[in-house]
Amino acid sequence: MNEQNVTAGFNAPASLVQAKISEGKAKTEMPVWKVLLLGIFAGMFIAFGASSSSLAIHAIENPGVAKLIAGLIFPAGLMMIVFVGGELFTGDCMMLMGNLHKKYNALSMIRVLVLVYLSNLVGSVIIAALVYFSGQLDMSAGLLGAFTIKVAYGKATLPFSRALFSGILCNILVCVAVLMAGAAKDIAGKVFAILFPIMAFVIGGYEHCVANMYYIPAGLMALSNDTYKQAAMNAYGYTEAQLAALSLKGFFINNLIPVTIGNIIGGMVFVSIPLYLIHKKAVTK
């Protein structure tokens, strides 16, 4: 059975590497305004997946059931990016393939990644603010607001090493999901290609920097509301001193820095480099 027959129903891995290199080149030539808008879109879409999954599981006590349900809902964010359009920092880490293939230099790649990262943050915070001011966190007598605080607190107090390694694991799966979506030739195939790897990352509890750009700002906003704060203290036994750790320092220093580094390592070192080395001879110049 030859490779052509094996891959007849989907795009072969070598073609995915070729596509990522071509896409990366196009991104380096894209106007700044377009990169920023696509980055905001992606941040918003991931935030929708995050907020919807939180709502679905906020009152579920069984952690296994809660993770499974969240894993089924959260992937909608990446699906929206793939089908509607968006630039997601974690997936864009695969631009390294084009840099290795000398299609563009490192500075051009870094420029795109920085623009996408910042615009992902803007999009995520926009949705966090809209969710907060919509009153959605009032659900279950403020328990959703309390749960939002709980999620954010857990992320803002992660030890550096745990956040780093969790970030590596996360972006291996996210990049594989993006590649599998590119391998599929129809919408139904792309949906399932995205669903299962992202479900695995959510169930595993791994850390995604863009998702956390929603989770932690949403938690900070919820914490500013005395009703949600008191509900969190009642439901989860937090003290004032503990909740003080949920802060901008906890957001940027304790979470975003190590998680982002981990996501970069996962996407570049564990996915992009080996995949490029395996298939570089099949890629055109």
C-alpha cells in the first residue's frame, strides 16, 4: 500500500508543511491593519469558546464530567477561526517552518507573532468585558461569577514550571489540530479534526496563552464585583488574602510569561522543527 493510496482521502503531511510555509510567507507580507484585525477575531473566537465552556460546567461537581463537557464546547473557538478567519498566536508558531526554509527572516516572523499576540489579547479582553457587563456571570445566583474567579485564581497562582510544561503540552495539541484541519478536505472532516485534539488539551487541563487572555481578565473583572467575590469565598473557601494573588502580576508574570514560552516551545520545537525536517525534501523552494 503506497503513500498515495494511504493519503487519498486527505492532504498528505508533506503538503501540510508546504501549505504552512506558503501561509507564513503571505502573513509576513500582509498589511499591519489586516494582521491586527485577524488577531482580534481569533482572540474573540477563543474567548467565546472559553466563556461558553465555563458557563456549561460552572455548576457541575464531577471534575471528569465537567472536563468532558468543556472539551466538547471549547473547540468551537478554533473552528470559528478556521472557517471564518483569524490569526491565532499559538498556531502561528508554526511560521518557524517558513523561516527554516528561508522564505522569510526571523525578524519578519517575530513581527507577525508580536502583532498577533497583542491583537489576540485585545480580542479576548473585549469578550471578557462584554460577558461581564452582559450580566451573564449572575447565573446560578452569582455562582458563574464565582467559578470565573476560581478558574482565573488557579491560573494566576500556577508555579512557573507547571505553567511552562503545561503550555508545551497544550500547543503540541493545538498545532496538531490546526494541521489536521488542513489535512481534511471538507468541513465535516475539519470539524472532527479540530474537535478531538482540542478536547484532549482541555481535558488534560493544559495552558493556552490566548485562552488565558480571556479567563484571567474575566476573573479579575468578576473579582471587582463584591457579589461574585463573596460567592467565590462561600463556594470555594477563599480568603481575602488568597484572592489578592489574582492580580495583574498573577496574570502577566505568573501565567502569561511561562505559558507563552511553553506554547512557543510546543509549537516550534515539538511540532514545527521535526515536521519540517521529516518533509523538507518534498517542499518546493
